[in-house]
Amino acid sequence: MTVPVVFFGIFFAYPVAAIVGRGLRQDGAWQFGALGEVLGDPDIGQVLWFTLWQALASTGLILVVAMPAAYVFARLEFPGKSLLRAVVTVPFVLPTVVVGTAFLALLGRGGLLDDLWGLRLDTTVWAILLAHVFFNYAVVVRTVGGLWAQLDPRQEEAARMLGASRFRAWRTVTLPALGPAVAAAALMVFLFTFTSFGVVQILGGPGFATLEVEIYRQTAQLLDLPTAAVLTLVQFAAVGAILAVHAWTVRRRESALSLVDAAYAVRRVRGTGQRILLGFVLATVAVLILLPLGVLVERALDAPGGYGLGYFRALMSADGGAFLVPPIDAVANSLQYAAVATLIALLVGGLAAAALTRRAGPFTRGFDALLMLPLGVSAVTVGFGFLIALDRPPLDLRASWILVPLAQALVGVPFVVRTMLPVLRAVDSRLREAAAVLGASPWRAWREVDLPLVRRALLVAAGFAFAVSLGEFGATVFIARPDNPTLPVAVARLLGRAGDLNYGQAMALSTILMIVCVVSLLLLERVRPLSRGAGTAGALD
Amino acid sequence: MAGTPRRSDAPRADAQAERDAATSLGAPLLEIEAASVRFADAAYPALGAVDLRVAVGEIVCVLGPSGSGKSTLLRAVAGLQALDSGRVRLEGRDQAGVPAHRRGVGLMFQDHQLFPQRDVGGNIAFGPRMHGATREEQHTRVAELLRLVGLPGAAGRVVSTLSGGEQQRVALARALAPSPRLLMLDEPLGQLDRSLRERLVIELRELFGTLGTTVLAVTHDQGEAFALADRVVVMREGRIAQSGTPLEVWQRPADAFVARFIGFDNLVAAKVADGVADTPWGKLPVPPGSPHGEREVLVRPTGVRLVEPDRGLACTVAARTFRGTHVSLALDPATGPRLEAACTLREAPAPGAEVGVAFDPDDVVVLG
């Protein structure tokens, strides 16, 4: 337990505290005057209001769109289901920057809709909402659908036999059983959209800013640290509240449900109603998920001299002027950083999960919640905190390449813990005892008994940590050095510059990033079917 | 089945000789001295100063209800549970500070705890592998043990495809594979169905006889304990209530708890004097040499004899249950608590019938 606590202390709590202190302490005294001043500012009020309502609207929209899909995945059997499941999961591991770019290619200036009907939705809230739906669709489908698949259909049948109509049976039996899962999924979506950065940064334009974007603007552009510190605190409090509610719903979810093997409840599609539902889900997936990604690839290939790899070739040279190095170098940088970040996240997260398995009590529960914090706390704050906290002895890491993987690992750890914890908890301690009695030393018993059982979960956790590290943007944008950009940083920088070449290169680089993420996801899916409950749904439980 | 603790096969005699030799050297294999374990917020200690010795080649069965501390006893011997006080010695060596994997004892877990990710052979080879056996040796040992437990050729099977009885056999083979000096069994037949249990208990006894294995088993099933053990140890609330051969425990339960636990319900308070016990059921004859004074008296169901309605204790038949070999009757006497009687199917009266009851002194036991 010591290693994770120290890790979080140095690389999370300390930088966050440093930035808050830097903002609110002047001449050695706390200045809370800024608090009221900032919160009283109508512009900031506007940001807070927008952050809140877009998160609520996104969450509502996602639930409406994704609930039918949760049902379809849980209860219906149809050809190509596993492929569709993989497609639905893709967006979740895609970096926000890719999502932003893809929607820009679809809805933005010179985008597909612009070409066809002269319709532009970027710099409107619709682009943000749609991108949020795209991004979080899998959260609802996996969390709710995962439970739904295991609900015993005989419960509903019992209600039908007692005289309830089909809908009434669903409403009175299934919905209440799903309630906590829906609440948990909704809260996670709310958390992700509340702290949305990359998507809003790219699609929002000057008119729309979430708290996270505003923190970035205040720190990186206006250098107004006190305001940024206050906003960080506000976000901290909001995220803390959301996580507390989440923990509460998870505890409530532990009420006994009658669960069965998922395969037991699955039926072939029959009847008009089910066909319509399936059609709706397929159409949603096609329009919301496949179309933006397709357009992204199309734009990347749509070079000035006709379709081809022109933009990809342009990535090979440093002539564009956006970087000191050819943008393609970002691929190697990203892969190296993500690999190191994955190792750190596995080490820290694995130790934390092991510690959480062995102990119980309020302290452990608190630690559990603490591990979730980096998911919601402003990545921008963490990144900026790294810069100002880790820049002098004893911890002068500013010039060190390790800073980027450390920040990325911070975001990866919660996924590792969420994935490993249920599996580790499921390992019967008596299996270890059986090994001990047969002559295995404790270390040998761990290697012989625990490791084979958790190996798959470990791989899944590694895959998620890798994908998350690869796509991390908010913190990396601060600390990646100009000569060593990561893929998302390079994409954002290219988008920030005018000209078709830069735009095309951003599309091409996004496509590469997407392919890398999808490949790591596909490797994941290959090991996944045998490790029940791990992965996205497990990660968000 | 119960009450016949005799091993019939020839190798048994060797084991017996070995045991006698060991006993004559005064070196029991396992000695437990004043072992105590107390769990937080428990009403009584899981183990309260328990003393127990197991000789080489002996089969000892600890019998008790759940929560009596019998599993804790096994775990303490295995080194999986630290003692608060007291001592565990194996072959004369104090085991304090010796970790589980160096004690050289085998433990078969209650629900087997087979390693799910390994096949049958991998499970059985685990122990020899931990002890540095070569691949060749492991292979030979696995084949040998699978033959022994009656599953030849099952080495490649996946654990999850095994039936309950097969799992039990594999678990046994796994526990035996490293040749432990003491084999411990925790509810060895607990989850199997009745007929399988009755068959396996005989197989186990034969097997341990052949191998000369020293066994310490725990169970809550008295039939299992009586069929398996050379010696039965009855535990209650962390203490030993009685220790003796199955026949001794069966014939002379130490107290009312033991009597009830092994299935006797005809127990009353009585005043014993001059070969007669004064009970709510009237005056009962007791065997000569019974202790006198305020005592509890047990009447085995076989000692409750049916006589003419107008003679002996007047009773109404409340219920009758067919038990295969006999019929068990629940009788409501005119005075005193309900009585259980055993009779043949032919002489069993119908419920509601009025009967008289007489008591056979050979089946009356004055406790304490």
C-alpha cells in the first residue's frame, strides 16, 4: 500500500496542492478574497452554468440513445453481434482529440455536412453534445447492458404470470433492478462530460468553455493563477461530490439480485418491435460512430492532388513549421511514453488493488475513492501542477522525459484498479492456502495461483492503461516538450494552425492515433471474452 | 456401519505394527498441547486449551457441530492459523514459527479447492513439483495416485468437468501426492450425496489402511466419523467433550451434549440409587455399577420396548418414520418428555395407537 500512497502523494496531491497554493497564497498568507471575486464574475458564472447544463444534457441524451442498445446487447442474439460490440467500444478508448477532430471533419468548416448542405455545427453546442454521445455510448451499453444480460428473465416472467403487462413487468421488475447500474453509468458519463476538455477545446470555439477549458485558458493563456486555482477548487468539489454519490450508488447496487449466466437469457430477434429496436441501434451506431470515423479517414486521404497518402507523407517532414521535428516522430514518442506509463500504472494500480483486496475498513474505502479522483480532477491542473511543483530539488523533473508517462499513468491507475480489483477479490484465499500446504512458499503460491488467474485481467488493464495513456491530452499538453510531442498534442497543434496542409495532417495523424488505439482494443477484445466482468464495465463499476 | 471400527485388510496389520512400534517409542506423530485460538468478538474461544495426540498410522476423527472449532484445529496444525497460546509438535518438533509450506502435512479442503486453471494431472503434480520432483517423477506419481483413487487416465481432464465424487478423489490424490507425514481432511465427504458418501468412506478407510497413512479428519457427520476413525474426538465450543473409540463413544457418551450430538434424544434428569433411576418416565432399571446421585439418564431407542397397553408406561404413538432397517416411533408418554423408540416394521403400531413401554437396562446409560 505504501507505493501507491507515496505515488499519489507526490504526483497527484502535491502538484494539485502546489497549484492551489500558488494561486491562493500571496506573501505567505492565504487570500480567500479571490474566491468570492472569481465566483462573482459573470463570465465565470457563464462557464459554470454551461459546464453544468451541457453535462446534464449530454448525460440525458446518451441515456436515451444508449439504453435501447443496452437492451439489444443484453437480450438479443443476431449475426455480427460481437463485431458490433467491438465497434461500440472503440470510441471509449479513442483520445478526445481524435473524437474532436472526427467531428470537426463531419460538422466543421469544410466538413462533410458543409460540403453537402452547407451545414455547420461546430462552434454550436450540438457538436459538443454529439461528440459526447459518441464518446460515452459504450459506458452505458457496457455498464447497464452487462447487468441486464445477467438479470434472471424469470423474474419478469413471474410478474407476467401475476398479471402484469409486458411493459408493466419491465417497469416494475427490471427497471428497478437496473436502476443502480443506470445511475452509476449516468454518473460516470456526467463526470466525464463535466470535465470534458479535448472535445470542447476543439469543437467549442470561443463561445463555449467548460470549467476544464477555462482552467486551461486561465493558466496557459492568461496566466491568471488565482482564478485558475479557484476554478480548480470548484471542480475538485464538484468531482468529489459526484464520486461520493457514485460510491453510494455502488454500495446500494450490492443488494442481492437474482443473476444468471448471460448466455441463458439471450434470444433470437423476433417480432416487429425487436426488429425496430435493432434497426434503431444499428442506425445510431452507423451515424454516430462509424460516420465520424469514416469521414476522418476520408479527410485524411483527401490530399490536394486527389485521394492518396499525401498528408501522411507530409507528416514525415519537418517543413510544415509546426514542429521542430517531423510530426510522425510523435508516433514513436507516444508509443514509448504510453508503454512506460502502462508499466507505472500496472505497478501502482496492481499494488493498490492488492492492498485493497487484503484489507477492509473505512480507511481502505477512502483510499479506493482517492484512486478514482484523477479520473475527474482537472487533468490540466495536474499537468500544470507538475510544471510548478516538480521543477526544483528535491524533485526536479521538469527536464525529464519521465514527467509525461507519470502524468499519463496517473490517469491510467484508476482503470487498472477497477479492472484488477474484482478479479483479485474473486481469488479464494483458500486456494493460496492449498498451495501453501502442498509446499509452496507465499511468493511461489502467488505466482502459481494468483498470477494465472489474474493474468487476463492484467492484460485487459494493461490495454486500457495503454489506450488511456496514448490519448491523454489535458496534462500532456503542458508537459510534453516541443521537440517531443505526443500524438494528441501534435494533432491539437496542427489544428491550431491555419491552412489545408495542417488540417490534412491533423486528420492523417488522428487516423494513425485511431488505428493504434483500435489495434490495442482489438488485442484486448481477443482476451476479453474469457475474463468476465473486466474491461469497461468493470472499470466503471 | 457404525460401531465396527475394525480394518479387515492385511496391510493394516503392518501399519498397526508400525504404530505400536512408534507408540512404544513414546513418540506420537502429532501432539497438540493446550492449543488456544480466540477470534475477535466471539462468545467462546475457537480453541480452548485443546490437548490431542495422534499416533503414527492412527485415524483420528474430530466430530462436532459447526462452530465447534474443529476446522480451526486443522488450520492450526497446518500452520494456516497462528495459536494464541499452546503448542503443536510434529514428530516431537515444536512447529511454532514453521510456515505452512514447510510443515510437511497434507490438508484436503472442505470444498476441495482444486486449482481451476490446471488440469487433474497439474493439480496432483503441484505438491511434488513444489518439492523439486523432476518432470519424470511427477508424471509417475500422478499416474500412481490416479490409479490409487480409481481415476486412471484422468490426468488430462479439466477440473471443472469433474463430478463431485471425482473432484473429491482428485483432491485426495493431490493431498497424498507429496507423501505428507500427516494427512488432514476437512469435511472430506461433506458435499457429496448420501450413497456416494457411504461408499467413499469405506474406500477411504481401506486406502488409508493400505498406505498406513496417519489421518486427522474433521466432520460434523457422526456416521462418517464412526465409519472412518480408529478414535473419535467430540468437540464442543472449542473444547474436547469426549475422546474414545467409536464404540466407546457410542456406548457411553460422556455427557448429554455428546449423546444428543450422536443422535440420542431420550434424555431426562434422574435420581439414581440402588440400581434404579427415578425419572419422569417412572423408575428405570440401570446397569450394575452405574454412578449414583442426581444424573442425566439416556435411554437408547432400542431399549424402549413395546408391551401390552395396560402394562408399563402408557404412551400414545404420535408418529412413525420408516428408517429402512427399522421403524422409528415418536411416543407421547402419560408423564415425562417425548420418547423415541425403535421397532421392526412388523410390530410397528399405527399413529394414535395406545401402547405400553418397558425399559431394557442394557440400553439405559447413566451419564457423567
